Amino acid sequence: MRLILRRIVGQLGFEVADAEDGRAALDLLAGMENVPDLALVDWNMPNMNGLEFVTAAREDARLREMTLVMVTTESEQSHIVRALAAGAHEYVIKPFTSEAMIEKLALLGLVPTGANT
Amino acid sequence: MTLSPSDFAYVAGLVRRESAIVLTPGKEYLVEARLLPVARQAGVASVAEFLGILQRRPDQNAHRSVVDALTTNETSWFRDREPFTALTDVVLPELVTSRISTRSLRVWSAACSSGQEPYSLAMTLQQFLPAGWRYQITGTDISTEMIKRASAGEFSQVEVNRGLPVQLLVHHFARSGTGWKVTPALRENITFQQMNLTAPLPPMGAFDVIFLRNVLIYFDVETKRTVLRNVSRLLRPDGWLFLGAAETTIGVDESFERVAIGRTSAYRPRATVPAGTLGKG
């Protein structure tokens, strides 16, 4: 899944870094000079799960501008509501097509509308 | 319009080889509907004729067009976005002023396919209209099968991922099996009916806004003119017509004028029709 996401956003011109889990992602972000525009976050990860990561990222003033998108197989309405309440901007449920991902990023203003056409 | 079994098998084989997507028998309607614009683009009148030529003279570019038409053109929510932005930025603010005495709007989604367009319109209206306003949406399509699907309001996980902001998903849909179903509150002001736009239309009353998007591309110029004439009779004199990004009334029906709104265009009935422009090719 990480490879697929890397390929999709890489093709859109994003520079991509990835981390094993939420904890590793926070460590990685702490060491970065520039905060990324976008974080694609799975729900199920060891050490720190996606919901915990989103909550932590929202509490960190330095990461305020970073757009948070959950990309997960967790498809219950209650999961989506919890992720949005924690501060996620979008939620993409697997399976998805690359067009669907690009459209979601267009909704968030991260790529131009119609980037996939 | 039915595809012969051998033409269908040819297309299914091509699509499977190029994209690994399997078209099972029963998808003849889909193949025909998706390939008609491709055939017309190639200057051929029918899908059967187009496939005949392709089988006699294989062509890499034409193969690609066929595969693309059958694999990447799923229906999105708020398709192309700009028409919906035009609604909230320009059209609805004007209508809310001009319809203040009735506080009621009627909208027609004239080729609604599996229903994403009329439901997107309903979400837009619910979000925009002030309290006390009512709306009614009519969704029509030539396919009885599509009308059945649209009317049921049930969508797969893959379908709801296409262009639907997740906030709207959780607000207007509920989980249903492995997919999602529109809530009764979104469903209630929409009626669906099967309709052939090229035949004389049944009485439906007048509409304030008509979405006739990505329909005219399927027709030759005479049929386009017939459809536009049929539709214009149901549009209020100060109403708004939205066409697909690759479609226009210009050169087809001069009784409309084009209005640029942001990055898109809408069409409105002209107050007076220039002499000698109707009914000529």
C-alpha cells in the first residue's frame, strides 16, 4: 500500500518520505526542516495508530498547516466520524483507484482539479 | 442498440489484455454507451461500424481510446466541480432573489446515470438554500437499469470514494452491507423516471436549472438540436442550462446564450431569437 501511495503522489510531483508507524512519523517530522503539505495516514499501525497520530499532529502547532488524510480499510461510519473529530481533513477507504485519490487531493486544493485527465 | 456477441467478445478481449479488467456478458449496454462518443470522435456513426473497422485494421491509438472509455470514466460525485461551484457562486444566489415569492426551486438532472448527479445537486441545495425553502429534483435516464440503481440510492465503497468529500459521506449516507445508502432526508425530494430525450417529452412542468451534461456528445447535430429544443421548452425563461465541458449550444441552437461563470459556462434562453438562426444546419 505504501508503494502504491508513493507512486500516486510521486507522479503528482510530491516528494515523498515514509514511516513505519505514527511514532516513527512524529520522530521523522521533528527532524524535518520543512513540514510536509500532506500526510497520508493508515489507521492500523503498531506503536501509535493513525487516530493517535492525527490527534498528536493536531496538537502540535508546528504541524498545523499539514493536511491529514486517513487511508485505511476501516470503513465504519463511527471510525470516519472519530477521525474527522480528531482533525483529519479527508478519509479514503480502501480499495480506491488512483483517480479517486487524485480527486480527494483536488478537493483539498493540493492538486489542480482534473489533474488525472 | 445492441452489440453482437462477437463484437462484445472482441472488446472484452481487448480490455482484458490491456487493463486486466474483465467485462462480463450483460455489460453490452455499458460498452455501447461508452464507445459511442469514441466512434463519433473517429467520424463513424455507430459502435458496430467502429468495431468492424478496428477489427479489420487494428490501430494502437484506437485500442487505447476503447480501453480508456471503458475503464476510467466512472461517474464521480460533483462531476467536474465547476458546474457546482457556478451553482453556489452565481446561479443559486440569483434564484434565491428571483424566486423569493415561491421559495421553491425545481432542478432536472436529464441524464442521471446511476444517480451521482441528482444526489450531488440535492447535497448542494440542502447546503445552500435558506431555511423555509423547498426544492424538487427530477432525475431521468434512458436506461431503466440505471434508473433502478439511482432510485435505490446504494453505492459501493469504490463509488463513494470518487469526488465525494468525506464530511458529506458521513452526513448524507449510512452504511449498508459493504457499501453506502443515501439517507431518507437526501432521497425524499428526488423523483426518478426513465426518459428518452430524443422523443417528445412527457409533461414535467418548468425547471429553474437543467443539468444536461455529457449527453449531447452521443448525438449527431440533428439529434442534438432535437434534444435542445425538447429541453428548452421545459426551462424557465430566466432558467439555467448546464452542459458537459466538451458540449455547447453554439452552432446547434441559437436560442441559447452562453454565460461564462468562473472556469465554466452555463446557457440561458435568449430574450429574443435572432432571425433566421433556427432550424438551419
